[in-house]
Amino acid sequence: MNTLKKYILFAAMFFCASSFANTYTSDLSDLWWNEKEAGWGVNVNHQREIVFLTFFVYGADGRGTWYTGQASLTGQDSRGANIFTGGMYTFSGPTDGTPFNPANVVSRNAGTVTFTAFLDNATLTYTINGVAVDKVVTRQTFRNNDLSGGYVGAIKEIKYGCQSPTSNGESNSNVEFNVTNTATTFSMTARKLDGSVCSYTGNYVQNGRLGRSQGTYSCPAGVTGTYDAFELEGNMQGMLGRYFTNGSVCDSSGRFAAMRK
């Protein structure tokens, strides 16, 4: 095995493992809000089957207050959205500027919370001191991420509905990616070790930490189709994503992971 191939396989193993730290569901860690109700929101910290929610809302006196919720994965709805349920809590303790004594921190069960999330949108239902609240929330976006750059990694794909049934099934490919990304556009080439190149061109939408692109693609031998790439996330180390395609020869679903060159 040559050095480049070893490097690509190492990158793929590293990033595929890290992308599924939350093995029960997509990563929901983000700031969530309702854009028609600016001024309040909820921070979600997702670890495995638990979401810890920190609310910044308003009390009966109209003043800002905060609550926390800890909810566990309990099932899915008819769409496949994951349902987390648990308790709501409020706290009191030492004021700022005074010596902090953990013994003075007091928690109180204030109600219940249910967070039902599907990729970039969710419903948030909770009760606080007997008052019920029901909200539709989305990930809040402050800045667009920029995935532009060169990468080495891998694609894990399942093809189905192929014109030739022998093409159906799972495959793993070592790939070099080249991405150009703006606030509204996304283009990417994916070059396999055999030299074949597929090109993807579409729009780009940022949803909190995650991006999404929908558009068209073309591959060798006249293979074309449409794609939907979602949960796109990038940082200094690399890029992750999932996708579906609807093609002229096969349909597919898969995920990719890569390290920056």
C-alpha cells in the first residue's frame, strides 16, 4: 500500500469515528431559537443519548431567567425524529462577587421538557411551574462556515435501484476532495485513486453549526443526477458530511470524512 493511500485511510478512520460520537442520532449540539421570537433561546449540549438544555427565557416579572433540562432519548416519531424527554430544573446560589460555596447551591424540579429534533428543526415542549410552552425551533446561525480547500479522506456509500442489479450494495472509496464554498454556493470535486472524478455543484445554506447543499452532479461515462448533502461540518482539521443522490444509473446514500491537506 503506498503512502498516500495509507494517509487517506488513516484520515477516514479518524474522522468517521469522531463524526459518530453521538451514536444514537445526529449531533444536536447548537443554539436553537424561533426566528419570529427573537430574544430567547435554548443551548443544547448533546452527548450520546443525553441532551442537556440551558434555557434563557423570561420569568413572570418579565426579567431574564434561566432553567436547565436534562433529557434522555426515549424513541422516534413517525418522521424518524428523535424524542428526548426529562426534567426541568431551576437553581439558586451564591451571588457574583462573593466567595463561592457549592453547599449554598439549591436545585428545584420545575417541570418537564421534551425535545423532538430532526436534523435542523425541532419542537420544544416544556412546563415551568405548571405553565405549558410549545415551540418550533431551528438552529441559530451567526456566521457561515467556509469549507473551501483541499482534503484527503474516504466515502462510504450504499447504492440501490441500479440499472444493473450487480451494482447495488456497499462500497468504500479513498478520495481526494477539492471544495469551493461561499455563503450561498457549493462546488466540490471528488477524485478516486483510479483517477476518476465526480463534480458536484449546488446551493449552500448554513444551519447553525451545520451546512447543507443541494444541486447536480456528474461522473465519468455520462453518469449524472441530483444530490442532497447535509450535516456538512468543517474545521481546521477536516470536513464531514452525509448525502443522498438520485442518479441516471443508481441512487445512493452515504457519508464522507476527510482531513485538510
